[in-house]
Amino acid sequence: MSPASFKAACLQVNASNDMAANIAIASDFARRAVSEGAEFVLMPENVAMMEWGRANVTAKAMPEESHAALKAFRTLAKELRIWLHCGSLAVILPSGKVANRTYVLNPDGVVAASYDKIHMFDVDLGNGESYKESATFEAGHDAVTVDLPWGRLGLSICYDLRFPHLYRHLGQAGADFLTVPAAFTRVTGEAHWHVLLRARAIETGCFVFAPAQTGVHAGDRKTYGHALIVNPWGEILADAGTAPGVIVVDIDVAEVARARAKIPALSLDAAFSPAARV
């Protein structure tokens, strides 16, 4: 039988383009979270490197088998005896492109699951700020879940948040929890971050863990912060604000079943015609 509750922590960092410094800061925050009782610690997207520009990102990305951050975080998980979600790391691929890849590590430091970001952030925000992730990154293709001691976790990264079909699929695949490690821009975060995370929780009846980047980074990139933990009813249990730090929350796993009993949306797939008038 799975434990009925556990403590989860989301980290919020202001990562630079110095990988060693970023690893040290994230590791210190993880130790702080564990000192507050966390058994599952989640890091944000690009936790080990917030670099700007295709050439710079590609030059600093590393192969999975020798990735300095993955090695450090595997050691950290084993040291702290925790489940550790490594946000996302830049992993160089044989194609020359980069995978934006998340890893979930067990308390022995073993990789229990990995996931490559599916949806590329190719946008023009209309204020002189534009991004084209597909020029640097190779999109993933597979939705991934992993079993934790407390239930099943569905994996995603940042811009995936805007594609609700992914989360419905994860929920129907048995996910009790969803994670959305992010480096959301300040502009889009102010507009959409809270409402989208609450919507994904409500639609699936899942807890949502959303560790985040915050502040100003290389290339004058600005991220929104506000790492969140949201319950299956869409209530925000913790909000990290805009400063680097840690949020730790007691997770009552039974809330998943209670929310889904009230609104069993995941179990309903009514047939409909896309062209039908409604």
C-alpha cells in the first residue's frame, strides 16, 4: 500500500550560465528542503544552465553519460535518500541538436525515468521578445509517467503546459501528480502561469508541482518565478513569489480520489463531431 501522505518541495532558482555555480545552488536548496522534511524534491527547467543563443547552448550541452549536472544530482539523491526530479538539463544528441531532458532519480541515485520536452517554444511575443527553441532543441515524442512510492507522476516541461491533451493523456495513464518545471518568461507568466497550472490540476484531478526559474538571466532573459504547488481541486497550496527559495507542502494523496469522485472528467470521452454546432 502506498503511503497516504508525503512532503514535496519545489525549488525556485535564478540560474546563470555557470553550470558549476548553478549545481551548487540547486543542491544547497535541495538540502534545505530536506531539512524541512521533503521526501520528493523538484527542480526547475534549465536548472544547471540558463544560457542564451544556439551556439552557446550547444557548446555547453553535454552527453547524458558524462553530464556533470546529472552526475552531481545522482550523488545528491543518494546522499539525501530522496526522490529527486532534476528539472531539465541540456543534453547533446548525435544529431548535433540538444534535448531539453528531465530526469527522475530514486533514493539510490538511479534514473527511474527521463522525458524530452515535446512542445518547442517558438513564439513572437510582440514586444521585441521572440524565441525559437526548435532551432536548437530536438523535440521529444513520448509522454512519460513514473511510479513513485506515493503514486504515479506525469512528466512535462514548461511550454508543454499550453497543450492540455498531453495532461489528459497523463491523467488517463494513471498519473496522480503532474510536474511542470519551467523557465516561464515574465510576460507570459504574468498573463497565464497561475491560471494554466490551476486548469491542468482541475482538468485531471492531479496535484501539480511547478518549480520555476526567476529573475534576470544571460541575454537579459527575464523569468517569472512563482513556483507553485496546486492541489487537485485547483487550489494553490504554496507560491514562491519572485525570490529564489524553496516551498515545501504536505501532500495528502487521498485528495486525488476525492476530487475525481466529485468531477469524474477523466473517465468521460464522449463521441462528438468536431464540425458539430454547439
